[in-house]
Amino acid sequence: MRASWIGFLLGFLTPALAVGALSEQDRALITPRNILVNPGFEAGKANWTASGGTFTITTTAANISTGNNAASWDSSSASQTFTSSAVTIPAGLYAQNGVARCRIQVPSGTATHTIGVWDGTTLTNATTITSSSAYTATTLNFIIPSSGTLAIRLTSVDANEPSINIDDCYLGLADNIGTVAQAQFIGSGYYATTGSCLWTRSSTSLGAFSTTAACPAPTVEANPGPGTISTTDADLPQFTVNNLTPGIYRAQFTGFNDGGSSGTEVSYAISDGTNTRGYVSQTRPAGNSTWFQVEAFFTYTNIQSSVTFSMYGAATSGSVQIGNSANNNRLNFSLIKFPSSSEIAYEANSLPNSWSGYHDTTCSWAVTSTSYADFTADASCNLTERTNRNFGTVSTSGSVKPAITFNPVVGRRYWVCATGSLFPSSAVNAAVRLWDGTTTVLEVAANTGANRTDIPLCGIYNAATSPATLSLQAQSDSGAVNISSGRQSQSSLEWAIFDLDQSFPAPILVGPRSYVVMSGGNGYGSTANKRRRFTTVLENVGTAITLTQSSVNGDTFTINSNGIYAMSYNDGYSGGAFEAGITRNSNGTTSVAAVPDADLLAYYTSPGGSVLLPMSTTRYLTAGTVIEATTDGTADRTTAKQVRFSITKVSD
């Protein structure tokens, strides 16, 4: 018995004794997942370099965080650097949540150095250190690249920075991730095109459409949840989701207002059975179909066993109709959840893997075919990148078609959007699709009436090959279909890609969402005579957006924190054709058509007949940016259903 206990004690104590016998240098090297060499300076100055100033090792106990040594750096001018040796990124860390940090002490004075991640060429995620006489960690989170090297780099900002002490640095997998409640894609679906499927409502007040027995049950495209989309056939333009968890939900419908024999003004909204929200209006030209998009936000503080999101409609005369019977017209729907403030709400402090870009104004394509076919290539066309967050290279061919090529991870899902102006040569039925050469991602169709029509093609692409090329094809019952710039300062085709299945960056705790919703037109500012004023503030929540209303300068929305913002605007003119848009930092006296393209976030020109303009855009905006609803000065609609503006912060 005694021998057994002695064996047990020796087995238990030996590892502890062995670790206790390690030198401080060896102990620093076994820090879990730390890929830095000599992170605590126990090996002296090895594997660290200063570009200027004085770099020494201190052994004074009051100037050490842990162990026997710390680094001391006294820069002698601005823009000098203190950098660890570059470390090749292990394959197991590719595209994972990463963290970099050092514990820093400023014995006297105030330091303004930054700390960031250095890949040998570019410094990213640079953050100002915390200046304190006590050792304090400065931490930054990032997505680890899928190739190359990494290092930690400190940079002096002021020409006369105080001396700082540095210890206990770490670079590797993020170890500061807690419970995460992120924005979630709940699901999407559509009603398949079916003969005689036409939903109608003949009323001047908003309400539910009549049932149509010919309409099919909804088809679910994707439903990762939480919440299950029902496929029960209700013969109505609606979708039902069971077991929704608490949160803020964005419901969206897109479809076609089927043309009647006479033009009329129609309105749409979404109801969840309790609240009716997301009002939009438009004028339907006689005999033509018009595309519509409606989105609304609903908040639930408790689990919802079943919620039905229904399309509501109204018409000033005659009827409002949703066509789902021919020419590939179909009603689409989607649902996205944002965390509620009652949840443990976290938000990523760097964007998910994403890319955006555009084919420029030199691009013009045409195709004449009664079945789907490629557009004719344009050799003078250019593809320009707008943003690229950890996504990789996106390119187009030398003889350019409306297409992009990228390197997806096979098996992952990607949210892909292509937005441009479809312009048939005559009044024809036309359709356009986004596909990868084998599988169609999304297709839409419209009776364009020879008018230029904005066609947003957004859908989920399941990557089957890599590299992959996504391109547009079109067809029409006669004549050519063209895609080109709407006006000289606009791009011909906008692209955006989001990796839906990526690992999310390390999150940080944040508060509730911010959004402002306005309704009703109230003229313009007396000085800012192209900047719209609104009558009613429907909602003004959070601190990220400041609403300023002025009879002189019109209504403005100032951004107080960096992030991704979704914006929508609806307006009209009683006298005929007009122009309107969502602008950034405009002076209020410049007509929307003259606003520089970089600051024209959304733009629409009506073909005449008092068409009410619906438009929306989602952009990354920085603090200090001012957003406005800008027109050519003629928009004069006043009623709440006809004039709407909303701006919502959806992510950092």
C-alpha cells in the first residue's frame, strides 16, 4: 500500500517539479498558442528590433511585469518602430480569430504610441496604447491571414515620446472570445412561378391580399435558423417562421407589381399580425410591371412559437397586384436576425470576409437571344475594387464580360449581389440571371416598357469549384438587352460578395442598435434647397446617429461611430420626371445629379408619370459622415406613405 502511494505522489509531483525547474526563458516559450519568439524578453533583446531610439533590457523589478526581464524603448522621433521577428503563420491558424497584445508601462509622461499587426508590408489594426504608470495590456483582435508572416509592431507617434517598458507580448489564436450573439441569416425562399398565380387587393387602405388557390406553397432556399420556415400552402403572399428566439428581425420581400390597364399609385408594407411596418409607395405605369422591395424591422423580447410575415397592399384606384405567374416573375422573401439588448450582445470589431467592386462607366454589354445567352464582351471595360476584407483576389477576363472570378472555399456559401441597369432596345419582356456556368444563383424578369430598370441580383452561391466565375446572362422575346452606365458618373455594374460560412472575428461587447426612421415630406431647407426635410420622426433609437432638423439646412443624419449602415429612401413628384438620391457630405444646394459619384450612395431617376422612387443601399460609414436625402429640388410629395427615409446601424 505504501509503495502505491509513493508511486502516486511521485507521478503527481514530478511534472510540477519539472516545470518549477524551468528557466524564465523556457517558461515564456511554452505559453499556450503564442507564436512569438521571446515574447517576455527573457532571452534579452533577441528577436526584437528598434528602428531608432534606445532599446535596452531592464531587470529592475518595478519595471517588469512578470519574470526577470522586460524591454525598455525610448524613441527619438516620430514614426520609429519596435518590431518582433516575423513568424511564419502555421496552417492551423489560417483564417482564424487572432489576437495581438503587449503589457506596457509608461513610468512618466503620456505615451501615444500605436500597436498593430505587421505582415512585412502592411500595418493593420493599429491601436493607441493605454498610457499608464502601471503595466496595462493593449489588445487588438484580427483575422489571421491564410499565408505569409506576422509580427507585432509598436510605432512612435509624437516626436518626443516618453520611454516605455514592454513585457508579456502575445500573438496567436484569440483567447478573449466569450459568448457570441451575432447577426444571423435565418433563411430565405420564394414562390415558384405558377400560371394564374396573381395576388390582388382592391382597396385604398393597407391590408392583406386575397387568397389565390393557384399559388403554390413557398419553396425554402436556405434555413440555417434559429427558427423554421414553414412550407405550408396558404395561397397568400406570406411566410411563416416557427420558434423565433428573442431579437430584432429584418423581414424582406422582393417581387413584381403586375401591370394593370391603367396607371395607379400603389403601396406596400409587411405585417407580422400585430404591427404593420416598412411602408413604400410607387406609381405603376399602365400596362407595365414594376419591381418592388419592402423591408421592415420587428422586435421580439420573448420566444415566438409562430410568426407570419404577410405582404400588405393598397391602391389609390383600381387594384394592387403581385404577379407570380409568368416571365420568371416570382415573390422572394428573406429573414435576418440582430441580437436584442436583452441578450448578451457582442459584435465583431472587424468585418467578415467580404469584397465589393464595380465595372466602370466605360462598360457596355448587349445580347440578343430568346434564351439565356452571354453578353458580348467589352475590351475597354475595367473592374475596380472598392473594399476587400480578408477575401483574396477578385478579377475579370481581359475581354471583359459582366462577370467576376474569385477563389471560394469549396462547400462554403457566399452571398453574392450584382446590381446594374437593364435597358432593352424596345418594350419587351426581358430576363437576366446570375450563374456560375452550371447553376443559376438567381434570376429576375420584368416588362421594362423600354425604360431603364435597376435589377438587383442577390442570392446564395454554393461554391462547387474553385476558382469560380459568376456571370450575367440575359434573354428577351425580341430585340437586344443592354447593361450600361445609368449616367456618366455611375458605374455600369456593382458587385458585392460575403462569405456566409466563415469564422467570425473576435467580438467585443456593444450596446443596442441605432436607427432613425422618418416619414412625410416637409419641403426643403431655405438655404439647402436640394436637401429634403421630413415631417415626422417615427423612431430615433441609440447614439450612433444624430438627427438634426433645420428649416434652413434641411434634415441631416450625422454618423457618430464607424460601422455598416443600411439606408432607404422613398419620394415622389406630382409634376412628372425627377431625380433623387441618398448622398454623403453634400452641401445641400447641389442638385443630386451633380453630386460626385463617390458621395452618391444611391440614385434613381424616374421615367415620368409621377413615379415614386424606392431606393436602398448599405455602406461602411465613418464617424463624422453626414447623410442626406438629396433631390433635384422638385420632389414635393408630403404624405407619410409616399415619403420615407430610414438609416440603421447594422454592424461595426
